[in-house]
Amino acid sequence: MKNLEWKIPYTRPEVPAALQEAGYGPLLSAVLALRGIRTPEQAHALLDCDISCLHDPMQMQGMPAAVERIRRAIARKEAVAVYGDYDVDGITATCLLTDYLRWKGLRCTGYIPDRNEEGYGLNCSALDTLRAGGVTLLITVDCGITAVEEAEYTKSIGMDMIVTDHHECKPGALPDALAVIDCKQEGNRYPNPDLCGVGVALKLVCACEGNAEAMLQRYGDLVAVGTVADVMPLVDENRYLVRRGLEMLARNPRPGFAAMLREAGVDPSRISASSIGFSLAPRLNAAGRLGQATMASDLLMCTDPGEAGALAAKLCELNRQRQSIETEIWKDALGKLEGKKPDGPIVLASDRWHQGVIGIAASRLAEQFSLPAIMVCLNGDHGKGSCRSYGGFNLFEALSACSRYLLGFGGHALAAGMTIRSDQLNAFRAALNAYYRANRPEPQPDVNCNLLIRDPAMLSLENVRELDRLEPFGNANPKPVFCFSDVLLESADQVGSGRHLKVRVCIGGTRLDGIFFSHTAQALGVEEGDRVDVAFTPQVNDFRGHASVQLVISALRRHDGTALCRRILSGEEEADYAYAAAAFCPQRSDFVQIWRGAGGELSLPGTVESILSLCPPGMAPERFCLCLMILREAGLLHSPDGRIFNACCRPTEGKADLNATPLMQSLRRELGEQPC
């Protein structure tokens, strides 16, 4: 297991008085403050959003022309085709718009290309087939923004074309369609640039129908699944759209989703955005990845529960096949790295990989090595690549900068696809590495904790239940991660046939149970009785009528106080660390132990590591550092520059009052004691 870097907040959590006075609990108030929300009005807008938060779809560039053309098609009973993508966003968008146009009386064909045979986006062969079937209007969903040549071809064979997409637009290279709807195109004034493909499709039918509420009642579940699966920010109207869709999935899911929830073992009454991300989306994606996206669209469009059950079972089997293929690709990719840790973007290629599954393997590589990863499936002298970002690196901009080596590319900052000639791979790899070195993102901690919890009363049942008001969680609205530092690990037991770790920790006399999925105590290097740091999300566990707070653990390690020691010794303002350091507030006996141990001749070295090596056995390093800084403030330690480094004893007249030092006063205030 790799050594994870932790970021623990050492300052006292901000709990805005205005929020507490308005009835919000301290834990929720602290999380809201971290997200820039400090007034009841701001909190209400986030937590209690309603349909009024939806923006007018007619603000979208291209929407008026698209609506006019669709209404004309409805009036004339034209044959229309909806051309989508094979991922969850594209499948749900295709189903939504196809169903709407059929509901309006049109003969509408939903077309999703075969990932393996046709690849991403429009192709002229498919366009010929649709035109031969009488189609006079083609509408793209979740694709088309880069289809410049295909748009020209569509026009040449007598079809009008409307593009609806949400991917990045290449400057000066929009398709010449009757209407182009993409919130990322230049000049667009729509307030939310982060709709996914099915979100844009919903806006289109809302504009056509003039009734957002009716369209949400009909399609809210499709929009929620596509939005979560495409990892869109769950803020602004996206948050409301997903919330409405989750309500629909819980109370009245369409037969296809109901069957999938049964197959996945998900209780509809407890469904969340996580349920979509981990249970529904992978099964729908598996169909597209293995070239059977129509199976997924058939499932979502069918109205017969029996047929839905059979299709859902087939999707689950496809997902198992996908998992098996993914594992083999992953092992092969690791073999190509030959055990070496790359120091720049990973670019690997093979003619043995499955085109539909390499994107998942690329995501695993990116997470494993904390680097952007690109995996290319070769076919003769060409290759198709799936690209995944890491740490805020903008993939779309990177591919744009290296486009001279590519035949084509598209996507967004976090994920993209590309095509390349095989003989350009080495040159592309070198160019991408050079771009990465010049635009390397700031390193991000592996474990990023939002709040340090010192008082277990903060994790009361009432406070933890109130966090549910932040749902749905996801991109831009993640579950808050809390942490304990230096708490006792009372017990650690393997459960679930040894796959998971069940723990009990003790903080301030309060015992809390936690579960760490897919981890063992041995791999973590911890034992019962250790002092540990724990990163977790709290949840309420209802079992046989008894409710208790349980920690869902995301990281656990033996306690490491080095970062806090650095902050203490650096001479920063006490306010920057006193909240965390108060747990180590020294007693008179600690000063005596240090002073006697040094024989009254205390002399400190010039680095943090060297100072920590002098810590007496059995004393917490943080307490040792606090003692040294208090001795310095009391005038008992002195250095030429006034810092703790290279300080030594200085004779003083009279008795030094350690309790009167500013640092000791700050620590006592944090402990709720009356300062001296």
C-alpha cells in the first residue's frame, strides 16, 4: 500500500452564529461555512432549492431555432432521428428525446453507434442509413460538437441537423448545423455551463413543451442518472435536477430502473447519488463498452416489467464480463510499466486491449500513480485512446496543445478520447510530457480532511442526520470528510470473510464503531492499542430498531504528528494550530521531564527532524514541541534570530511563569479553561 499524504485542518471549525441562530446544527453549519455559505439565505438556497432555481432554456444559444424546427417537424409529422453516444449520459439522453418525440406523434428513431465498429460520434454510413429510412431531421445528443465534416455531409443528403452537446468546443470549428446548442460555445449566456448531455436534452424538451414541471415528472430519473454518471457538478440547477430524479427513482421508477435496482440489490427507498454511481451507471455503461448499447436503451424504454427484468439480468452479466476484461487489461498495463513509477502522464498502447474497456483501466492507472493516464487501443496503423485526468490537470487543453500529433480528439478537462497514427505515439508521448512539466498542477493530498473533530458531541445522532440535507453528494458537492487525530484504536476485527475491517475507536471517553471496506489491519500497519488518525464520513446505522453513529472510514494510519509539530515549531500564530494542539497541552511535569533530561543544558539543533529526535520516551512529539515553544516565550530558551532552531538555555533572574505565556494562554482557552 502506498504511503498516503494527509491534509488535516488544524484551525478551529468556523460555526457561523447566523446559521445556528436560524436553527442549523453546529456540524452542518461548519460544513456550510467551508463551502462559503454563512447566511441563512445562502443555506436555504442550497439546501431547499426548488423548481424556481431552473434557468430559462431559451437563454441557450441556438435554442429558439431548434424549437422552431422541432415544432415544424411535429406539425408535418416528419421522420426524425436522435443520434446519441454509447455512455450512460448519451444513452439516457437518446431515450429522453426519442420518447418525447414519439409522444408528440413523430416516427422517431433512436440511434446509438456501436462503440467497437463505428466509434464515437457521427459517421456517414449511419447518416446514409437514416436518410434512406426517410429521416429529414437529425438531432444529436451528447455528441456532434466536433462533427464539422459530418454536418456538411448531412446537409448534402437532404437532412436538417440540430446539434445538442455539452463537450468543449474547438474555437472556430463549430458544425454548420441548423442549430447548435452547447453551453460551452462562445457567446453562450446560459447561466449553467455544466449541464451534461441528458441535461441539455431535457432543456430542449422543456423549451419545446413550455412546461418544465411536466418534463421533470416524465424524465427526472433519466436526467439524474446521466448527470451523476457523467460526474457533473452537483450545484446550481444540476443539484435540483438530480434531487428530483432521485425522488422519482425512490417512489415510482420506470420498469427498467426498477429491474436494475432489484438486480443490484439496492433498496429504492434508500437510493442516493452514490447508488447511481456504483450500481446503476456501471451496468448501463457495460452495455455500451461491449458494443451493446441498444440493450441498455431498450431496457430504459421498455414498459413491460417482465421484459425489463430479463434485460436487467443480461446487463448484469455484461457487467461481469466487463469486469473480467478490465482486470486482464489492468494487469497487462502494469506489466508494460515494468514496475517503474512514471513521473509524467502515462501513455500505453496495445493491439490486444478491448476498446470499450480501456477507459476504466486508464482511470485505475490515474488513481494508482496519481498521474494523467492515456490508454490506446491499436488497430493496424491507427489507434483510439481513452484519456483520464488526475489532480486538476486539464486534459482537453493538453490534447489541444499536442494536437499536431493527433488525427482527432474531443471531450473535456477530466476525460477525453483521441485518435492517433501508431507511428506518432512516441512523439505524442514526449510532447504530452513536456506540456505536463510546464503545466504541472499543484500536488494534492491523498487524504483531504475537511474538519478535525475534537469533541465527540459534534457527532451526535441529530447532527449526523442533519448532514443528509446536503444530499445529493457528488462532484462540487462531495461528502464531507472528518477526521480524528491521535485517538485510541480499541479493537480491529476482519469481517466479511476477511475483506473488510471493523474498528472501534475511543475519543474523549466516547467509543465509536467504524467500517473500512476492502482493507485489513495488517496492510494498514495498525494494531489494537495503537494511537491512530482516522478519516471518515459519519452515517446513522439503524439496526433492529437501534440507531447509532457509524464511521465509514476512508483512511486510517498510526498517528503521525509531524505536520502539526512543523506548524508549532515554525513560529506561526497560535490561532493557526492551537485548536488541534490543545489536546497536547503540557503540564508542569512535562517541563520538568524535559529540563531534567537535558541536565539544565538544553541545546536544540537546526531542523524539525533533529528536534523531534530529542523527544523524551513516552511523550507525544506535539507536547514536546509545545513545551519548547513555551520555554522560548518564557525566555528560558534563546537563539540569535529569535526562532526555536539552534536555541539554547539562557540564564534568567527569578522564576519564569510558564502559564503566562501567550501560547499556554491560547491552549487553555481552547480547552475551555480560564486563562491565567
